Amino acid sequence: MSRNYKFHNPEGLYFVSFAVVEWLYVFTKKEYIDIVLDSLSFCQKHKGMEIAAWCLMTNHVHLIFRSIGGLHPANLLGDFKRFTSKAIVKCIASHPKENRKEFLLGQFKKAAQKASNVNDYQFWRHDNQPIELWSNKVIAQKINYVHQNPVKAGLVLRPENYKYSSAKDYSGEKGLLDDIMVFRNFGM
């Protein structure tokens, strides 16, 4: 599994998915979800992350984004994942009502022991593969895929009813993140 993100076009629009190690269900508590949402918002405001679509599931994230601030997309995503990894592990370790604390931290420690570039805990898997979105048709397909994820998982009947995604922004309502780059006319 390659740990290098292969973003060949620094100005490109990319689809990425990344999961928690062992596909563990971590995003079941608001505190952990908020770390991801706050980090995405920070990256939008301060690091030049332009988000076209996103969805946070219980154990993984789908993201369509590009870097507009001069930071290479691989570095931008790497910064996001490093920060959220450390912050979520710290939050789990100090959470007074986390009954899975020992299990989760043990799994993160075990994953770190298998990785050559991780010291204590590995939170995110290293096998995400960025896909550059090079046409309106491909952009539309990936946005649909991102927004349909909670529907296919049986969590909601309609994408815009899922709180932790940009589907609400695409339905004309306000979602949880500001400044979503909504694609309306794909010209297909």
C-alpha cells in the first residue's frame, strides 16, 4: 500500500476517500465528528481547501476538493489527516464516557506498530487513492456517489436528509460547512 498521495495536477479537483484503521466505527460521538468538521472548516478558511462535496460516515470520509492556496493537495490532505488523527486520539483518550477507549486505542497502537512512519497511534488508513476529476460527467458521478453513500448504507432515504454531508447544500439548503463549491450545471 502506497503512503504517497498521487496528486499529479496541483490545481486539479480530486475525489478522495479515507477510512479509520480496521474500518472502526469512531464517528459516533459528536466530539469526534466536530473535530473533522472544524478541521475541514479551518482548511477552507486558512489553507486554501475548496470543497465541492463531502460526507462523513461512521468510519470513513469522502471528499471532493482542490487546493487554491498554493499548498500542494497532497500536503493539504496530509496536514488535515495528521491534525485530525492526533486530535481524535487525544479526545478518545480523555473522553470520560468513551466505553470503547481501551479497545480503540489498542487498535490504533497495533496499527502504528505495523507502520514504519507512525510512532504511537495510527488513526487513518494510508491507502486512499486520489482520483482527479477531469470532466463534468466524472464530477457529477463522484458528487452523486458521495451524497448517495448514507442512502446506500440505509441511514436516510434521501441524501439531503443526512446531516454530515454537503447534500443539503446541493438541495438549496444550508449545510454544516460554509463556502461549499456547488456544481449546478454540468453541461452533460
